[in-house]
Amino acid sequence: MDRSFAGRTFVLRIDRSPLDESTTLGSDLAFLMQRDVRPIVVAPTSDAARSYVRALNRQRSVAVGLSGADAALLPSGGRDAIGRVQTGILATLTSAGYIPVIEPTAYAFAGDDDVALSADDVAAAVASATEAARAIFFTTAGGVVDPQSHAVVDELTPAEALALAERDDIAADVRAVIRAAARVVRGGVQAAHILDGRVAHAAIVEFLTDRHLGTQVTGTVYLGAA
């Protein structure tokens, strides 16, 4: 394994597929942690986050659920935006060998209830704030499909990804993932990957090898929001 990843975080935005315990994600995360890679998981909904914490802890007691309000992790920036991510709690947990599983909610300072967020936006914000080595987005689409060739695109630059995200012939949820992946790379992360989490050992293959199971977004890095 490339030791340059040791001590680094990677952010994984899951869909609901890991809730099926027949997937290999739990063992994949354990494999990476044994090699001092520090996973952070972002769930699609609050209910899914709690369910995945239980599912992962049945395999290995390392998952800790976090909402946006916990340690003011994800302060609301107004109008569904995210303020400055408070990374201290994430560093504390990952350095101690735990896997944070984050609900896509923001801490509203002026109200009693958390604010629902897009999980894609949360993953992008957390990946940039933690200077993650990689970000991975699970989607059953299995990657970005070229509307003309109908083939999965192997690699995109952020600019190419954002151009595809404007096309009406790509599903809205996939366009949201593409935009988030582009923002991750423009925010300083070396690469973002879009793939089907139901594929065996998908996280390991995409994170540690040159093979792409889906679509990789990488290229020139522009610091700042897309």
C-alpha cells in the first residue's frame, strides 16, 4: 500500500446499499483502518446514518454517529448552506480508531431543530475541511454515463464534470453527485470517485489501485468553491 495515505482521512458518501450487510464495506473499512487510513462516512439521511452505525457495530464496534449539532460539527450557513466545518471532533474520533458516521444535518444556532442538508454537500464540505486524501460517492448508477455513447466515463476534470452536470439528460441525483465531486477536487482533494457501492471491495479497489470501477474526477486543482 502507498504509505502516503497513512494518517490521512478519506470521506465516503454512502447510499442505502451498505445497510445490506452482504456488502463488503464493513470489512473494507477495517482493512483500510489497519493500514492507518482514517474513514469518515456521510450517510444519505439521519435514519440511514443511525441504521448504518448499528450495522457496522455488529461487525466491529467502531462506528460513532454524529449529527451536525454534535460539537457544532456542521454549523448552518443559512439557506441550506454549510458554515465552517468544525473538524476537531472528527480528528479526535479518527485518531482514536473510530469511524464517524455523519447525518446530513446542520446545527442551527438560532433554532431548536437541525437543518436538513444534501449528503453530497456535506461530503464535499467535510472532505475539503479535513484535507482528505480521497472522496468516494456511492451511487447505484455506477458512475457517470456519457449521454451519447452510453458508456461509463472513466475520468473527468472538474470543468468537464460541471459541464455534464448541466445536462438535462442525466438524472438529477447523479448531477448532484457530479457537482459535489467537482467541488471536492477544486477544494484541494486530489481525486473524487463516483461508483456503485454494491460492487465487492469497491472502496479498496478505487482508493488503493489505478483501476476505476466508476468515474474519477481529478485534474488541475483550483482552491475555492466551484
